[in-house]
Amino acid sequence: MPLMVRVQYARVLAGAGVSVAVLMILVGVFASGVPVGSRDTVASVTVLNKYNFFTGTVAGMLAKPFEMAIALFVPVLSLVLSPRNSLQNESVAWRALLFCAQGTLGALLTGAFSTLNVQQLDPVVVPTIIASDLSSPSSLDTALSSGSDSIGDDLLFSLRATADTLLRTAILPVYVKATESVCQGRGGWPNIATIYAFFANDWLIDLLPDGHEASFSLHSSVGALSSASTTDSNFELDSSASSESAIAADRFNASLSANLLLYMMFFSQTLLAWDGLSYLENSSLAQFQDVVTSWRAAEDTNGESITDFELAASTMLNKTLSEQSTRLGLNFDTAAASFNASRIRLSADIDFDVVTLEIPFDEHAITSTNTSVSASASNSAPNSSDTLIRSFSSITECGGSACLVPPPGDSFSATATLGDAGYSQWNVEPQIQAFSACIFEDGTEYMTADYLHGASCTRRSSTSFLIYSFARRVVADAMVLENASSANASPMASVTNLQRYHTITLGRLSWRTKDLANKFNAACEVSDKNSACMGLTIPLAADNSSTSSVRHLIVGESYLPVGSLGKFDGLYSRWTPLAMVTTPNDMQGDLLFHRNVRHFEHKDWQNLDGQCSSSVDVFATQVDQNRWYMSFGLQETYTAAIFLLFQNAVVREEIMNTDGAHTLNFAGSSTVVTLEARIPLASVLISVFGSVIILVGALCIAIAGRRQEGTIQRDLGVEEIAKVLLVEHRFPRIILDCTVDDPDG
């Protein structure tokens, strides 16, 4: 009896294609990983076993449809490839072959599901900024409730280590001499006091550990410019100065530098007891202020304004210094005075604009008018117009490393304090003071005529403040120790061309706050919606610890100490002492250290045999070892300002997240461990190989089936025909059309 068997080729191809596509989608999804949970700690084996139980069950359910499809596919493929065996062969070997083929193909196709497992990914830090990341705990409570005689050399001198400045004992322990002085001369133990307004944080030593080079600097001499401008109406800078001006033109703001000079003059009236610096009494200041106003009106910040600034500033300073020298008897050498305007970029968001005025003294005039020289010191008449020799008694005025040069007696009272009638510039110790900056009625910080009484000040600046510093030093050309003239006399230190300098620095520290959450790829969870996570950051220098991570200081905008500065009230504005040194009354003056003498004979001082003052020696040793002196002031000024600005800051170490983004270990950060169901890559490749076999087999069925139709359709016995028609799993009707052709019908 003939049996008609036809293969539904379209169904075979469509079924194989859909099955492979669905399989590849599922395998691809699980190959990339499917999150099934997350934790804030590493999961234990027990937890992973629970997850793997559920994922294994799901994997078995996903694999079952594909196994059923293979059970339909293999018999059809065997029927097409070997019709006789499929229809008539009932041997165990043939059945075993079909069983192995079906099992192997099923393992290749669905083996990926058997390797599906839950993996524990590397912990991921979710950086989150909270309030404690923007300020130190103490401030949170508060908030919520070298012998150089030129100022130009200060730019090089300012690149020294901060630990070699007046700020040394703010970051390092105070040095105390353990042994007695080598000097035997009379004198007691001097008492030196230091004051620092900023908090003594441990990280101060790593914040600006060295000086910063200025991005531009403009150095000018008061005397040279003043004389040139008065004698030559067509005065121009020399070629070298013009070249320097051209380089600095795009970075120099004449109006800003001039405004800082005006502030310097008025703060000097307060701190140095200068006299009559009001617009009514000092016409040079009023004229200078008018010039500054005209620059601002014209927005003149090009190369010409550099020359204009130098001429206008030198004219004003020449008149002002000459007036103060005459009024107060200070004997300034105004012609030799110089000033400097520069900008120092301390970080990407913090700038320091500064003007510095160096005032040398006319030592010849001081010597000729000094009627209160100590009996032990003598002043020799100059050998020439350029030479001045002064002598100091080693037993009362010199130590082993320095001599104490007393202030001029006719303009100095050792016991006078600020506000006393006898207080003068000679009483002023090295110091750094901070003043709040004012926003005037025009919305700028530029001084107006109403400044004197603070009348036009509308509010304090929240993005800047002013810093004033006073430094002093003394140098000399030579120092020689002369033997005593008699048995009862002491050796004398003969000093040639002693020269004292006072240096005034007025700087403006300005900053631009940023969104710290955005900068460090973090979330912001700060309740203060006004400033949120706005703030400042600056990297710390690498310390000596074993950690190699980069550390950053961060402080929130709300915790910047602008509000802690004194009230702005014009000439009567209150200041904040960032750094001050106070020395005993009997040690007033300037220490002439041997290193500040250009030509010093060391061998002379090796034979002192104790004939020097123990008090001066101990005083000089303490001052030198602890750096309780300030010769220039530029570096100390901006460093102290940065210390104050970041006094409420916290330290956070830099870390790298798993996505490669840099962030910080914020206190609010959390760790997330993701549990992920994943199929290994090797299993994915095996499934791909099995899918290829399925597709090739489907093509074989489509191509070979047509060719084998005549072989499949043949006369069979009743028993074989019954098996074909009744055994569904061997001859599935969904893809096979089986009928019996009755020739008699």
C-alpha cells in the first residue's frame, strides 16, 4: 500500500529561524548580564545559592521549549537523509544513534542555559556629597549657629618652601633651644609671641608647601618714573620694559592694581599710623582715584594703560611717601622706593592680585638726625657720599649669628601701642591682616570718595577679601669684628652701608565656586538648597605617608570664612590678624643676620670667646629657627590667605570608580554590590555553534527533502504505515503531511 509523506518546508525553515532568533536574543541578554539584586555588602555563599536556585529554575524553563523543538527536528532530518532507516529500521543501534544525535544537538543548543549563574560584581562606590563633606565638624556647629635689596627679587624669594616663612610654626612645632647660649654677655630670655587666626589643621603643611610663580609681574621704580615724567612730557618706557609690558598687556588690569594701591594707602593710615590720608588732605590720592575712574570708564586695559598706571602710581606714591616721611620724621628714601603689581594663580578657581611697595630708609639722614643713639653704639661720619659705617657693641647688641639694629630714637617709643601718640611705623611688627572686601553702590569693589566712612558700601563681597601685610628687613655691604681698644672694652662690630627696608603688600584673593557634585561625578544630598554643593576645591601636595592617592581639600560655599572677617567701615574697618609676631620691648628693632651681609668675615666671629649678648643670641636663634621674621611678605600673604579661606575645609582622597571616572571618598558615599545573572562567553559560543547546526539542518531538510520525496513515498506494509500515522513523536504532523494513497479509491 503506497504511503505519501510530504515535508512542510516553509514551516521547517520558519520554525528553525524563529527558534534560533529567540535563542540568540535570550543568550545575548544573559551574556551581557541581567541584574537580579543589589546589596551594600558582599554577598555570602548562602545568599548566592538562593539566587542560583531561582536562576537555575528559570534557565530550565527557558531551555524546555528548545528541547521540544529539537525532538521534532531530528526525526524529520533523519527522514530526509535516510528514509529507509527512518521508516523500516527498528534496531537498537539506529534508535541509539537518533537518541545521541538529539541529545548532542540539544546540549549544543541549550547548553548556555545550564551555565546561567548569579555572579557578584565588584563593589561600586556611589559618591554622594553630604553636609559633613563641605566643612569640618567644628565649623559646622559655628555655621549652623636673603640679603637682597630689591623688591623684584621677592618674586624669586617667594618660591621658597612655606616652612621657611613666618608661617612655619603654624604648620610645624615651635623650636626651643635646649642648650644655653654661647654668649656670656648680660641679658635675659626674651618672650616672643605669635598669633595665627586660621585653624591649626594637620593638612596645612601640604597646602601650598612652596611658593607659586606669578603669571605676570610689573616692577617699577618710584623715583625713576617720577623724575622721567616730570622732565620729559613724551616719556616712554625703555625697550625692555616695553617688551615686558607687551607680554603682560593681556593679563594686566590697571584699574584693579590701582584700586589695590588706594586700599594700601588707607590701610597704612590705620595700621602704620600714617597721617592725613584723606582726599581732602592728600590731593595726590584724589587725583589718582580720578585717574582710576577714567580708566574704568574707558575700559582701558591695553598696553598703554600699563605705562599710564606706572606713571600715575609713581606720581601718587612719590608725593604720599614724601609727605609721610616729612610729617612723621620717618626719613623714607622715596626716590629709591619701588612697587610691583602681579597676579598669582593659586588654582584653577583662585587668583591673587597683589601690589607691593618697598620703602628703603635714608640711613644717612637717620644717622645725622639720630640724637638718641645708645651709648654703646657709634656712628662714623661717612667716608664718602655713598659710604656709611655704624658700630655695635658685641657684648650688648650682637649675638652669635646676628646684631640687633635699634630703631631711630627720635621717632620711636618702645612702649607705644597702636593708637598712642608716640606709635610710629618703627613700632610695627611683621604681620598679615585680612579685611573684608566691599561691594559699592556701582556693584564693584572699586573705591569711591565715600569709602572713607564706608558710606557707599552696600554689602561684603562673598567672592573675595583683602590681605594686608607688613614686612621688614635689614641688609649691609660688610661687617667686620674689631678687637677691643682696651681691657675693659668689648669688641665692636663695624657695619658698612647698613640699609633697612619696610615692605607693604596689599592683595585681593578672589575665587569662583563650582558645583562639586558635578566636578567629582557625585550626587548631592545637602539640605541647604541655596548653595547646595557649590564650593571650592584645591589639591594637596603629596605627603610622606604610604598612601599614593591624591588628596583634595573641599569646602562648601556656605562655610567660607568671609562672614568672620571684621565689619567694613571705611578707614575704621576692623581687621583679622592672620599672622602676627610680638617681641619684647627691649628687643625692638631689626636683626641683621650674618647671611644678609654681602661681605662677611666668618673667621672674625669665631674668636668672640663668648663676648656677645646672650639675650640677643637667644632672641636671634629663636627668630631664625622658627622663621619669626618676614623680609618681603608676598608668599606669606597669599599663603596665609589660602589658609584662612580653607580653614573649614575637609580632606577627601581621590578614588577611581569602576567606570573609570575620578571622584572622592565622600562621607555620604555608599557601596553597591550588584548580583547579576550571566552566561559565560564559552557557553554562548557553543550555543551559537548549535544554532548554526540547526539552520544548516533546516536547509538540508528544505533542499534534500524535495529530492528525496520519491524515496519517502513508497509501498510499505500495514505495520510500518500504522507507525507513521500513529507515532506522533517520530513523524510530527506539524511539519509532515502523511497520507495513504488507496489505488482502488
